[in-house]
Amino acid sequence: MIFAFFSILLLAGSSVWAFMLGSDAAPVNGQAVFFFLMGIFFLTLAPAMLVTPERAEELAQAAE
């Protein structure tokens, strides 16, 4: 679910960026870059959000 949401952000940013490059669109470069980079950021952050508290404790004990 969380990957789907962040993938939509990435897709939205990519789509706006591609649309701007391919047509005479209004200058919304900042918005396109923001959505694109936020999508990439959240896709890299998503696996950490999916860890359950039990799994986090297990990983912490294994790291010691």
C-alpha cells in the first residue's frame, strides 16, 4: 500500500516533467521536480516504514 502511494507520487512527477518537456506548458518546473524527487525519496524510505515493531526488535538484537 505504501509503495503504491509513493509510486503514484513518482509517476505524477515524472508525468508532469515529461509533459512540460514535450509541450508548451506553463513553467511549473519546480512542481515537477518536487514531485519527482519526493517520489524517489519516499520510495527509498518506504521499506523502513513497513518494519513491524517485533521485526525491529529482532533486527536490533541480531545487530548486537
